[in-house]
Amino acid sequence: MIAGSYRILWFLAAAVLLMTGAASAEGMRIKPVTFADLPGWQKDDLADSLIAFRTSCRRAKDPRLSAAKWSVICAAAKRADDPRAFFEAHFQPVQVIADKPVLYTGYYEPELQGARQRGGKFQYPIYRKPRDWMGGGKWKSRAEIESGAIKDRGLELAWLTDPVEAYFLHIQGSGRIRLEDGAVMRAGFSASNGHRYRSIGKELLRRGALGDRNITAANIKAWVRENPDAGRQLLNHNPRYIFFREVTDLPENAGPIGAMSVPLSALRSMAVDPDYIPLGSPVWIDKKGKDSLRRLLIAQDVGAAIKGPHRGDIFYGSGRDAERIAGRTKSPGAIYILLPKAAVGTFAPRG
């Protein structure tokens, strides 16, 4: 989703600074460390991490991973029966040191009530991508779409019961829609309208509207419902709008499809900024605070709000429990990328 090209100066800087124990580039340094330096490394059961790594390994196309050697790593992963020995044999951990403090957030796959046809309590649509929207710029804003700019064009994928939950489905990018007959529709990301994401949480904070309440998904939802007119205006503060598609080839117990076109794994997949952390890379997280986590995740997704080397968005899974934990996650910590050993000397952000 994010294009970039290399600049030779990045590589020269990386090679020189690695000699002093760190590779450097604008806004980011990497510091090689040992596996013994990773907090909690010996305590994590890496079996699920290896499974998640295998699902996306051959889809990792970032040239910074060194394509020829990466294919050897993928073959070794397929044969591996000792996850810890595999990761330690093929990777070098490096700590990401950014200009800003590391911030972990969380996301999830919501489960909502819905119907294929409008009626009764089902009044709030989610849309398929319009045929006349080809991408490559900005299209109609959220406010325009919510005001009816594309209604009655046969684009409605499903109808939901709650406009606030519909908005948060856009934020998560995928979800399960429980139909009245008990069947489940999987709605997946198809496209966006090309507008830049703007945080309604930050806007509420700027207004001081929440008082002493924290900026969490639950508190934002409550405020919008308590203030329906102002709430609708607040949702439109974010002009970005997501179009969905029905995903029909996923087992019910599989996670949603991420940016690498493979199902995400609860507490083993993470969204990153691929300009800094290559998609497909194993990433050791040391998340502090409430619901602290020290474990190996795989960078398998991206997010409109996940920008910079200091950001990581943890996929917590599906349903209410995942929503509750993801919605309150906003924690500091440390990020370590596991790079192929041959790639460490030339690794740098994409320019």
C-alpha cells in the first residue's frame, strides 16, 4: 500500500554507523542486540509465532530483506520443528530507536449485527467500492457519503443497526456481521476514498469534551451517543471512508485478511509502517503498562494511523473481549526487529 524507493545515501550511512553499533537514518536508528537482550525472550512460546511467520513468509517482497536469502529462510521455516532455534539461527535482533517515544495501540475484528437488506433496525449501510472510483487521489469525503452521495446505486453490502459501530468498523477495516439467520458475513477492506485519516479522539481531546475521561474507544462511543447531533459532526471530522467487500473463502476460526493477503493471528500479528519495518518481519515487542506484553509478533498489516518507526498496532483478535482490550491499549514500550543476518548491514528506512 505504501510505495518507496531506496537512496544510496541511506545505505552508505547505514554501513558506516553500523560499525559503531547502530544503523541510522532520518527519524530512526537501529541498534544490534542479542537475543538475551530481548526482555522475556526465553519465556515466550514461539510455536504460534512460527506458524504466523510461515503464512506470510513467501509474500514478503521488501528488497531490504534480501530476496534470495529470504527464500532460504522461508524454506527453513517450513522445515523447522524448534521455533526458538529457527529464529535464533536466521535472524539478528535490532532495537528500533526513534525520534519519538514508542507507542503501542491495539485493533480487533468487531462482530456486529446486520442484514443484507434494509429494514427495521437495520438502517446504516456499509458500501462496496464504487466502479467510478479508480483511486489515485481523493474522492468524496465521509460527510458527502454519509449525506447520501452514493445511496441507491446498489453499492450497499450490508445494513447495520448502529452508526457508531459502523464508524468503528471503518477504523478496524474488517469485521464479522452476524445476520438474522445466524450466518456470518465477513466484511474485508476493499479500498478507501483516498482522504487522510484524522483522529476523532484527538479532536475530542482538543475540545476538552471528555472532561476527565480517558480517550478510549468506549468513551468516544459513549460521547457520540450522548451527543447525537454533535456526534455525527465529530465522525465526519475524519474524512477518510472505507469501502468493503464480502470475504467468502475464510474459515470461521480464521482471522481477517491483512495487508499481506493472509489471515491475521490474534496476539501474533501487528500493523506497522512498512517504510520503517518491512512487512513479513518478526518483531519482538516489549509493551509496558496495563495488559503488558513481551512476545514475538509478525509485521503483517498496515494502518492509516500507523506512521513512523515508533508505532505498532497489535491485533488482539475478534469479538468483545478483543475489543475491550484493544480499545484501551495506548502504551509505551520498546520495539525490536528480527532482521535476516545478511540484511543488518544495509538496512535503512525506505526513502
